[in-house]
Amino acid sequence: MNKLYKRTLITSALPYANGPIHIGHLAGVYVPADIYARYLRLKGEEVLFVGGSDEHGVPIALKAKAEGITPQDVVDKFHHIIKESFEAFGITFDIYSRTTSAIHCQTASDFFRKLYEKGEFIEKTSEQYYDEEASQFLADRYIVGECPHCHNTRAYGDQCEVCGTSLSPLDLINPKSVISGSVPILKETKHWYLPLDKHEPWLKKWILEDHKEWKANVYGQCKSWLDMGLQPRAVSRDLDWGVPVPVEGAEGKVLYVWFDAPIGYISNTIEYAPDDWEKWWKDKDSKIVHFIGKDNIVFHCIVFPAMLKADGSYVLPDNVPANEFLNLEGDKISTSRNWAVWLHEYLQDFPGKQDVLRYVLTANAPETKDNDFTWKDFQARNNNELVAILGNFINRAMVLTWKYFEGTVPPCGDLDDYDRQTFSEFSETKLAVEGYLDNYRFRDALKEAMNLARIGNKYLADTEPWKLAKTDMKRTATILNLSLQITANLSIVFEPFLPFSSEKIKKLINKTGLKWEQLGRLDLLPEGHHLSQPELLFEKIEDDAIETQVQKLLATKKSNELSNYQANPQKENIAFEDFLKLDIRTGKVLDCQKVPKADKLLQFSIDDGMGGRTIVSGIAQYYRPEDLIGKNVCFIANLEPRMLKGIASQGMILSAENVDGKLVVITPLSEVLAGSEVK
């Protein structure tokens, strides 16, 4: 919708305070939100950028129990780590608070109470698992059992983390309580539900008809949910960690974290502006924009608006520009598997390079589909774009000015046709950047901003002022004046994207206070204005730094494979007499070669102590034939011969399957005679 607003409230998804922040969070939510907030501020608009930590819910309670500490200890630790990471990366929250604050607990309680008193909830009784030993109902994550799909024996009541299947506690085979280890029973419990089906008619019109301008991924996911039909959703649960349900008969119950968390946007606004917070949430001239990841689309486009509508005094969000997910080196980012690039670790490994990561994550942002972060791409974008284009142009303009004009802005003479053509392109690019930013297309906006640096590079390369300086200082002065004007413009256009680098550019040109409205002007630096000494904006990232990061991830992957390995289920018991029927012997490999037209097969000539035999084995992808010659192996001697690729295989060589799927040949620890029986 194209309504003009007086102010803009920007919210970003509340990160869950049971671990630090990784690059997926930054790319999906916080860098885009910060770019937008910085852009609006540069335009002189009234903006409030709200954030905070989501500190309630089952995973935090589980983590606390596992570590023998309180949930408050957990969230205190990670809230500060998260907040410091955001500050280090220049995320300009006006307030970053938390959902364990007294203001939030009061705000969430008041919000629930108002809806309760208006009759906006329905009460339902259902059966849930109950731990008799611990005397408490069990949340889904407090229940483990065997997955009915892959038979992982450690699946949770909401999801199997081995096969990824979503589950309910009743799906589990042999469920047990995480708290006591006992077998839970089913017991009735009462909860309050928000009847989303009641809100379905107006939600359909508001989203499907009034907000067709929303991003396709957001609109599509909302339409899918609305087409399926909305169902009542519980707003309370049986737990001792969270905001207590503020009604009689609700002892031992807290607000469900999905209901509690978005109210954090409101409570944080109240904390920041206690006297006039309502103008941001209840004034129709306020524009509300939620920046989130795709896993939160339904909550921010359907559930939270339904909560606001049920209250009746709030305005609804204007846009929810959700991003898709960022993968890491071809694999889904996972905090539980430590498959991530953690921001606090990045700051240690790449000090002073916050803008490099901001640039790469924006240039490769998962705006319309899942994208992949790789360390090689990170290196290439830094070296080939930030260093070779943006940094190179600014350094050349500065160095040449110091060389020929002692670091002062030279006079600008008459412009020729090429000068005018260059700045015509410059003006067009400015309009393109604005159009993309206004429509939350940050990746395209950054690309256009970098095009301004490309225009500058081309201008210097084509005009060659270092050559003109020998014969025409007047023209040289004009070229360098215009190059410095481009540099000043670059400090403006990159401020939303690369705030630290923008600040460095401003120090280099000795100019502050530039606003967005000045972008595109050629008089930002007056004649005679003194510049600071040239310094490089960016530096190349060498191969060894990237290799260190790659090896760190490979070590993590190997560790995960070992820790997540589960042996195949034991086969049915057999009688001892059946085992005795197997004739397992040792033999020496006399010759070994690949079987033609069979990538997996090796043909062995075995000294079996009984005249010799041929065995074909499917281990070619794990061994070179020459490495096996002369080795002692174990084999089953009394299998019926079997034809494989025209070769009669007279037995089976024994191998073990490793955690990574590799087959390892079983060999005796000491030298034994060929044909010795294995007992």
C-alpha cells in the first residue's frame, strides 16, 4: 500500500537466548533491518528500531536443567553475548531489551488479561503427557522416544533431529520423560486458545487483497495457511519458566512463548518511550515493518495481527519483508550441530572486518530463496569487489590529489561531454538505489551502490589524470575534483550498508554530516577543502585465513558424524548352532585388480591354505588394489559361489562400515597362517 506515514517503527525478530548469534541470523533479519533503519534516518525521517532477546520457553529450561543452573543464568549469559555482537556489527537498535524484564512481564500479562476479559479466548481441555515422579506436565521437548520413521531412539516429542520429521509426543515409540526418565502417563489439562478461525475472514481480505505487494515468499506462505483453514492455537502451556498466566486456576501455567515473544516489541517500545509509546503502535500515521526469517512468517502475518486485532486498539503492520534461510557451505546452519559461523568468533578471527561480512551477507542475501555462504565467495567478494573496486577507486582519487594538489580539493573547470555522461549515469543509479531500498530489495540496492564505485573507477581509467598532469593541470584538477565528489557521494550511499567503511571515507575526505538528500550532488567538497592522509579502506584476505575457516568447519563435521553415529539395530538372535555353520577363515591376498566396467568391485586372488580361491568384493571406492596385495584378510569360506560380472566369487571378505560409510577390511592383529579358522 502506498500510504504516506509520519513515522516508521522497525522491529526485528527476537533472537532466542539459548546460544550466540550466527551469520544466518545476521543475513536473514538484522543486517536488512539495520540497512533500512539507517537509510530512513539518513533521509531525516522519524524512526524507532526495536529489538530484544526472547528468553522464555522449553529449550532454555532444558538447557538450564542439563547444565545444573537456572534458566535466568542461561538467558543472562546469552543476552549479553547477543547484545554485544549486535553492537560490534553496528546494528543500530534504539533499544535492545529482553522478555524477562519487569516491564515485559507486566505488558504481556496486561495484554492477555484484556483479551481474556473481552472473551477473545476459548478454553479447552486435552490429554497431555504427565510425569508422575516429577509431578508436572511435559512439554514436547521434555519427552524423548523412538522415532517411528527412522527409529532414532533419542527423538524429541516435537521433532526427530536425525531424520528431521515433525512429530507429536503421541507419535513416539516408548516415550520417556527427560526430567525423571520414567514413562509418562496421559492426563487432562486445561489451556486457553486464540481462535484464529474467527479471524480468518478479515485476515484473508487484509493479506490476500490489500497486501499483494508483499514479497512472494511471504504472500505465498500466508495464502497456503489461509487456504488450509486456520485453527485455534494454545496461548498457554504447563511450564514453570515464562510469564505466569494471570487468571485464577492457572497455577503452573505460563504464556506460550509464541504469544509472549511478539508482545516484546510493544514492551520494549514502552521501556524506550514510556510517555509516548502509543504513537508508534496505535497511531494510524505510524508504519510498522517486521523484519523476520521465513520460519516466523505465519506468526507475524497471521497470529500477531490477530492478537492486535483482538485487542482492538493497535494498528497492523504495513509490511513483513521476511527472508529465506542462509546455508553454510552447502549444508543447513544448525546451532545444535555447531554448524555455523558465530559472530563473536568471526570478530576474533577477522578483527575490524565487520563491514566485509555485512557486505557479503547483503550481496548474497536469501531474499527470495535459500542461499549459500561459502568462505571462498567471502574471500572473492572482499578481494574482487571491496578491495579492487570500492577501495581502489577511493585510494587512487586520494593519492592523486595528494600527489598533484597537496591534499586539497582542486578547482573544477568546465565539464566536457564525458563528464556529463558520467554524472548522468550517476544520477540514474541514485534513483535505482532509492527504489530498491524503499521496496526492501537490499541486495539489488547494494549492487547499484557498488555500481557508483564502478563508474568512478571507469572515469579515472578513461580520463587518465596521471598522464594529463604532464600537459594539462587544469583538466587534471577538474577530473580529480569530480573524483573526490564521487568519493563523498560514496560515503553517503554506503552508510546504510557499510557503516564502518563509510565513517572511514568521511574521515579521509574530512567531511561529516552528509545526508541522503545530498546524494548525487557535485559540490559536496568545496575547492580548497583539505583532505586527510590516504589510507587503504580494505585489505586482501589471503588463502591461509580462508583455509583455517574451512578446516574448522571440516573438524566440526567430523565431530558431528562421530557424536551422532548410531549403530544399526541388532538383528534377531540366532542359535549358537547356526553361527557354527559359518566357516570364517584368514587368507593372504596374492593379487587384486579392478573388475572391468564395475566401479565398486575388486577381484581378489586369495591364498586360503586350501589351494586358493577367487573372491569379488564391493570395496573398490575405498581401496587401491595395490595397497591390498600381501595383506591378511578374513573371509567366509563356505558361501555358495556367486556370479558377479561373469566372475565366480567363492566367498565374502569381511569389512566393517565406519561412521562415514567407508568400508574397512577386517584383518588379524598378528601374522597367521592362511586358512586359519576364526573362532
